[in-house]
Amino acid sequence: MQGKFCPKPTNLTATTMSKQPLSFGRQLLYSITILMLLLLVVTIVGEVLVRVSHYKNEYKKGPLNPPYDTAEKDDYLGWKMKPNYSYTGEMKDVDKQPYQISIHYDENGFKAFGDINSTKPKVLFLGDSFTASIEASNDQTFYNILADSLGFEPFAYGHAGYSTLQEYMILDRWVDKIKPDLVVWETCSNDFIDNYAQLEIACGYKVGLRRPYLDRDGSIFYRRPLSFWQRLKEPIWFFRWVDERLEGVRRNATKEEKRVGEYYIATENRKYKPYDEAVKRTEKIVAMIRKRLPKNTKLVAFSADTYEPQMGEMKRIFEANGAAFYEDPAQLLEKTMFEQKLPLKAIDNCHWSEPGQAVIAVGLLPHLKDVLSLKSQVSNPSETQNPKLETQN
């Protein structure tokens, strides 16, 4: 019987197998690996060249010079004023003219801490860099000028970059110890940015430090408000150099400057979703402030700048929580600077110089006098005002 034909088994050698085409998955994996290695080599070479050439010395982060080195990391607050921080030296106003300041913050970071057992009215000032007032000596801050003029016990805490939530946390820690008759809340246009991480990521202004945020459910969480690309650019100078080049190409092609969050806040208002969410978070925080205050403690607020729509939005929020909101101190400062050509701001053209502090005090004085019912105590403000108040009136 003739058997069936059986072909001789083929011996598949390693050479034969190597000639077989790779699967798509393996090709993709090899391609990605080669690309990643190439990018790594380019990044390393680029990083070395940028650093060695000293092309961008400003990329290098060094320690801040006094009096701008006041921040100390804090697990609870994010950062706080360094205990017992002091500085005596030179500051410059917006006209670049030097003047001498002497500033001091106590062991708890307060720039003013009156007698908690005093029979005088006690006023607690809370805010950010405008309340920290590193640009003015202690006795030339707006709250100490007001305290001298109206005869109350001042307490003041603030730090650069603080959000409304961080300020609330200071209130929560100290309000039961101080038992203030009045809390004066200083706000500024950056507060909305500081109150919502996604808005800070989108904006040109950014602190970029780990800080507490209020979640939608009312809980507190911590985050550094930086995108993945922003985080990569921090340690890698080459990425910053590339980013600048790409931005230059985009600007030349479109003939437009880069639009950041502040632009959309100004042009779209609440239609800009990150700003809308920041406003909602701020509403919740201010409601927390109102609820945390003792029953007989009054609350007022004022804006440190005049940017819209932020000032109007903050006014609406505080008034909805039963607190008066004053726009006129900042408006008075801007008007006085424009009409009298006075250097009321420091060299950064933002924060108040010592004469500027006096103008803010002038703007607040009639309001605080009325709120504290001090009419019988101060029948004629010109007789008791700090000299700086008289010169600016």
C-alpha cells in the first residue's frame, strides 16, 4: 500500500526566524523606545548647553533678599510669616526714591498685636501682602495709623500670596483668643486666582506653592497649582528655553501676545469657567468666615485695588453675607496718585508706600469710626489724626 507523501520537517533556525517581520505592536514599542532615547539625549545635551552658556541666569532660583524672604513653609497654612521676622533698611517708592523702613512681626507672625484684655475696641485686620505691608514701618501701616487716630487695639496678620481660605484659617486659629469687636478683611483682585488651583494654572500671576483649597463639598485639600508642563520647566532649564522659542514663533505668526487667565476674566467675566468656579469657592469661604465669627463681632471688608470685575464680585459676596464692603480707599489712592502725582506705591507699582498707607487710612477712617460707634470718642478727627492723615486729606 502506497503511503501518503509526508514532507520533511523544516528546521527553523535562528537566522530564518530573525527574517520574519515584527508584529505591529513590537514595531510601535521599538519606535517609541528609540524616540524616547532620542528625546532624552537631546534634553541632556540641551540642558548642558543652556546651563554652561549661562544663557538665562534668571532661570536660577536663589534665596530672596530681605524684606522679601518672610515666608516659612507650614503644613497647615501652606506657608506663614517667619516668627519674629525683622528688617531695618531701605525700600524704594514707585519713583525709585529710597526711604528707610523698620518692620517687625511677632513670634506668631502678627505685625500688630494689641492688648487682648484691653477695654478699648479690638479690631482684627486680615489680608494678604497689602496687610503684611513689608513696604512700611510698623507705625506707618494703615491699621496702626487708624488705631492711633481712633483709639482701638489693633491686631493685624497677612502674608504675600495668601488666599481667602488661608486668611480664614488664621481667623479660625485666633478669633477666640483675641475676641475682636470688628474684623476688617482686606481683599484684592488676585484672591479669586489664589482660591482656585485651575485658575492659577491658567493665569500669568501665580504663587505656585503648595497651599490649602476648599473643595466643592466643603472639605479642604492641598495642592501645588501647576500643570504638568509647568512642573517640568521648573528643574529643566532647556524646557524653559524651548518654551520661550515656541512662544516667540507663535507670537510672530499670530502677531498677538499670549492670552492668560487675567485676559479672560476681564473680557468674559463669569462666562470664563475657571473664574466662575473660583467665585463659587470664594462665596463658600466668605460664608464660612461669617459663620465662624462670634455673635457680636462685626465684619467689614475693603479692596486693595480697583480691578474689575473682581472688586464688584467681591463686594457682592461680602454684602450677601451681611458685611459692608468699601471700594473708596483704593479709589482714593488711585485718584490721589493721578491728580497729585504722589508716589503712593512702592517700587513694584502695586503695594503701598508709607504715604500710600496714610491715604488708605484716610479712606477707611470714617467707615471704621462709624462701625465702632466712636463718634463720642473722636468728635473732631483732625484733632486726633496721625499727621499723615492730615496731610493727605
